[in-house]
Amino acid sequence: MADALLFVSPTPFSPFGVIAMWAMFAAALLAALRRRLGLRPRTWRIAHKSLAAVVVVGSVVHSMLVEGTMETMSKAALCALVLGATIKVMADLWMQRKRAMSRGESLARQ
């Protein structure tokens, strides 16, 4: 475990898992300190969504590289579902923001 956290592990999947883990911690910390940091909603949203994307991509790459008991096709199918759900959520949020901006609403209230 220590070798993975120090990025000296000989396994090719370790860096992706560690980066995804730290991105998840950073996203959670950012959410917990949202008001205390005094970030504008747009800045917070961009940072949080970017960290979430790093978590998803890092987790998918990590999962695909791990050789374990799960066979390749079922692992690929689950990873595709995770990526698809992430893309759907990101697209829905983008469309919601676009509609709100076209109506002239402020997203600061949300």
C-alpha cells in the first residue's frame, strides 16, 4: 500500500487508483468547505465537476488494468455503464445551466 501511495509500485494500475482516491478526497473536502472557502458558485461547480471526472476516469482505468477474478467483458460493461452515467449527469447539468442562463436566472441561488 505504501508503495502505491508513493507512486513506486511496479503495477501499472496503482497510479490511477491513487490519483482517483486523492481526487475523491479533494472533492469531498471541497464540498465540505464550500461556504468557508468563499468560492463563487461557478468556480466551485467547475472544480467539483473536474475532480469528479478525475475520480471516474481514474477508477475506470484502474479497474480495467487490474487482473483479478472478474472477466474482461463484465468489467468493461460495468466501466462503460459508469462512464455513461457520468456523461449523462454532466450533460444534464450542462443543459440545466444553459436553460437557466437563457432565462436570465442566477445560479447563485442553487
